[in-house]
Amino acid sequence: MLLPDKKMIDRLLRHYRAQERVVLARPGDLSTRRRFEDTAYTLCVLMGERTAREAVHAAERYVGTGSRAPRKTLESLPGA
């Protein structure tokens, strides 16, 4: 089984988190949301997961950066 490069996954994960913060700050910005969703999709494909949440958790486990402290994310918003 081929595994993705850990450095690339780490970089993509940091990019995902940065975009997540921007989407939280500007929820009405459709181009920002589209880029965020593209990054989430890429994580899903590379990590072999069906949802962004699963892909992010798998990526964090893979690169060894599991969540240490709770933080505000899109998943924590009502209706997410």
C-alpha cells in the first residue's frame, strides 16, 4: 500500500486549519469556502476517508499531531 508523504500531509493539514479559520471569520465568502472544500476533498482522497472530519483525524494521527486542546472549528458550529 502506498502512503502519502508525511511532510505533504502536514502542510496540507496546516493549510486546511488556516482556511478553516478564515471560513469561520467570513462564512459568507463563497470563494473562500470553495477553496476550503477543495482542500478537504484532497485530504479525503489522500487519507482514504469519506468525510473531512475523518480525513482530518486520520491525517493528524498519521503525522502525529493529534488534537491536544479543544478549539473552535466548523464541526463545533450548530447544524454542522
